[in-house]
Amino acid sequence: MDRTERFYRIDRLLRDRGCLPLEVLLEEIGISRATLLRDLSYMRDRLHAPIVFDRVRGGYRFTEERGHYALPGLWFNATEIHALLTMQHLLGELEPGLLVAHIAPLERRLKGLLGEGGFASAEVMQRVRLVPAAKRVHRGAFFEVVASALLARRRLRVTHFNRNSGEFSTRELSPQRLVYYRDNWYLDSWCHLREDLRSFAVDAFLAAMAMPESALEIETSRIATRFDAGYGIFSHPSAMLEWAVLRFSAWRSRWVESERWHPEQRLRKLHSGEVELEVPFQDPRELIGDILRYGSHCEVLGPAGLRAAFAAEVQAMAKRYAGKCAGDG
């Protein structure tokens, strides 16, 4: 931790515990004796911290009179504020349930944490906004059933609506893990109907019931190979892992250079200012959808099958709009 963080750590320890021996402060903060003594001296001399050594109690403490003492501004890093505001946002969306009695104290604690940097929590929540992306509304209260069966290692009987085919089916599943992806919940399961691993959107369940039979256990490595190797969360049982090669314009590359499409991605910057990005994929549908966001600023170089599928989609879009544009003229 840097020096400012150490100041806040010392301040918090003395506020919470009252009086602490030097050895305890050293152990809690994890710094050398010389560094701690310099920090204490700086806090007293420059920041006017009312810290004294109590010879009777054998430790450092604050005096009763705090005066105008205040630490320099210190706020959260990006991941910390995201975590705190996400928790606050999710708690605000909770429907009445078993946790109602426990929510109020937790919300108060979150607000207290948001105000740790010297800013009012209400001001933080007003000035920082989280925007969910394409979050779908659950039509049934089946998440609790799914989560309970998952943790209890029980099978599920579900009625599922396949949005791709428009068909309904009743299946028996052995739930393996829940995945929160792009503001929606998915259940990775062993499907006893297909006798293979499948991923289901939880909001697409029209019914769900826990069964007494124990869930079939699938090796974690097998689940990761099936669902985590390629782009996004969708996969096909017979699809081979391929690598998409994408070239972005010099203008769009300014953003793509800082983006993480996949943990195993490979990025190469060209002399032209363009970048070439390689990402693994199995099912191309989600990848094609994301590439389309970049319009003419992205070209699919390979593999040939992906390039052809993307070209077909672009041509279909052009055909749909060409007639309308001609009619408008």
C-alpha cells in the first residue's frame, strides 16, 4: 500500500481500537519500524493528527481533542466502487423475501463504506451511475429453485423455452454452476434429454422443480473446456475451437487496444495504426453480433467459414435496407 493508504489504515486502527502498542501497529500494517515512526511523525507534524504515545497504557492513541485534523482525500479504485455500487444496486432491486430483516443493516453498512472517503454516500450514488446492459426481466420466480437445487446437488425438472427455435421442451437437468453474464443468469447443466452439457438462460424457464435424485457430477475441467474456451458463453457440442482474426481501423483501434474480448486473446498492432485481434470461438453467433457493433471499422479476415457467415449477414442487412433507401429517394 502507498503512504496515503497507510495513513488511513493507522487512522482507522486507532479509531477502532483506542490504543495500540507499536508492535501491533507494525503487525497490522506490515511495514518496518522506521517507516511506521516516519508515518506517525508526518501525520502529527504535517496533518495535525492528535496522536500521542500513552506511557501508562503502552501504546499510541488519539487525544480527546481532534481540532481541524483531516486526512488527505482517498477514494476507491475502479473495481472497489463498482463492487460497492453493484451491491447497492442489487439490494435496491430485491423483492420481499427471507432476507428482508437482514437487508437494512447491510444497506446501512454499504452507505457507510461509500462515505469512507469523506464524501456523502448520497452524493456518491447520485454522481456515479451503473447502466445494466440488455438485462432481461424474469417471468417466473424460479431462480431460488434453481440455485437451491444447484447447491443441494439435486436434479431439476424444467420447462424451457428455446428462443432460437421458438420451441418448448421439458427436461431433466443436473445443474453444475450458475453464470452471471451481461446482466443475465445462465445455468450450465448436464441435460439428461440430450445426454450432454448445455447452458440455459434462467429467465427462459417457464417452470422448475427440484427432484429427489442426486445431480450427476461433471468434472470442472470438462465444464471449463466446453463453456469457457471460446468466445462468450455459448457453445455447440460438435463445434471445434477456432480462432477469429479481426482487423480494426486505425480510429477504432484506439479503443480495441484496451479491450479484453477473451482471456486468451492475441493482439497485434500494425504500422498503419490498425490492430489485428485474434479470439477463440466455437459458436459464431455471439461473436458476429459483437463484430457488427463496429460496422465498417472491423473486417473479419478468417477463418473462411466465419468470414463467409459474417459477409452473408452483412449482405442480408444491405438487402433489407437497400429497398427502403431506394423507395425513400
